[in-house]
Amino acid sequence: MGKIVILAETGSDITKDVAKEYGIKLVPMHVSFGDETKDDGTFPAEEIYGYYERTGELPRTSGSSPEDFSKAIRELREEDPDCEILYLAYSAVTTCSYQSAQIAIDTDEIENIACVDTKQVSAGQYMAVIETAKALEAHPEWTLKEAKEEAIKICESIKMCFIPDTLKFLRAGGRVSNGAAIAGELLKLHPQIEILDGFLQATKKHRGKMKKIAAKIVPEYIKEQKLKSEEVCLIWSPGMDGETKEAAENAARELGIKKVTWVRTGGVITCHGGPGAFGVVGICG
């Protein structure tokens, strides 16, 4: 039995340093700026805002290709021919990545690999991957089957919501109508988007400035979802001001959260959420 290595997409917003710490292999998702396509994680997310302001068009996102997976798995097996792979996928209903992995596995006849649809995106997938990595460190004796079973349990326990500061990007991406976006901007309305069974669904609306909303949604969501107090991840996209971050973290600390981990959105989720987006992720107990 070889070492179990976790494979995940860059859309999980796991940084290179964190991936190195836990021995995680990242497969690139992609962002296209007109005719130019870049690997997610290879450019600052702020480039997305600049492109939108210059062109009025939103960069397009795409999942990992079969070739991306073939390359990543080949590199893993070159480093350790006996390694077993646990692929914890970006929500399969939102992107082609999971299907691409299956194509690569079948085409290359890859063995000793297990696949789990985390039914999460961004920081939700981040938490699924990191918690599974911690469990593997605590149980090096696990088989791939046991690791997969634990990963599924972890994924099912994760809850995530996020709130965009502006509806411009959701409008540009066709996710809200022009009229709804204009009305939302005028009334300072912010939809709360939750990840439910892999789908991104608007469940509530909040009104006001993000600093006030962030401080309110942290304790509200933690209590509603009965999130564990050991750790909560807070999502932020470039453009969020320091006061909003401070208000959100203080709200978490006041509720007794022992560890607050900030997860910065990468290219994929930033294209959808836009600047200043905020979110909460945790494990329900």
C-alpha cells in the first residue's frame, strides 16, 4: 500500500504554500481573457477587475481538462510510483472537471485512484480537502477505501455561504437580470448564496454595507448551521476593506470560534463574486 495523495483543483483556493504543507497536488482550472487563457492561480485576481473595467466583459472560467489531470497524475506517479490518489473534486454540477478526471482515468487506465465529488466550491472545497488531509495525517494506516469514506463524511458536514458586494459580475455572467442588478445596486441589496447539494442557490437578501452585513451573517450563519467552534473559514475577495474583515473576525471570536482562517478567492470564484465578496464556511456538529 502506497502513500495516499490528495488531488484537487485550483478552484479550491488552496495556496501553493498550504498545498505544499499537506502534500496536496493541485490541478489548474482556467480563466479566459478574450483569446488568452490563463491557469487559475498563476495571476492575481485583480486582473479580472481590470479586464472587466476595460472591456465591459467578464472573463470566462473553465474547468480542468482531461489533459490537465493526465499530466498531474503522471507527475505524481513519477515522484512516487506506488502512491494512491484521492481526488476531491470541485462541485461536479458546476464545472466539467469531475467528468474530465473520469475521462483521463479511463483513457490512461489509471489505477489506485478514488474520486469524491465534494459538492463544494472555493473555500468549501478548501475545507473539505484540508480536513481530509489532517485526517490522513492522523491515520497513516488507512486504506484508500477508508480515506474515501472519511472524505465523504467530511464533505457532507461542510456548510458554505457567500455574499457578493456588487451584482455587476453576476449580471455580466448572466446569473441575474440587468433590472435585478440595477435595483440591487440602488437598494444596496446583497443576495446570500449557499452551496446546496453542489448547486449555488440564493437563499436570502441582505441590505446595507458589507461591514454591517459581514458582522451580522457570521454569528447568524454559525448558529443556524450549528457550525463547530474549532475553526471557521471566512472568504474574502480582493477589494474587501480592512474594516469589514475586522468586523467579521471579531464577530466570530465573540461567538467563541477558536480559529479563524481567511481564504482569499482565486480567479474562478472571483469571476462570479466580484470585488469585496464575503463568505462563511464551517463544519456542522
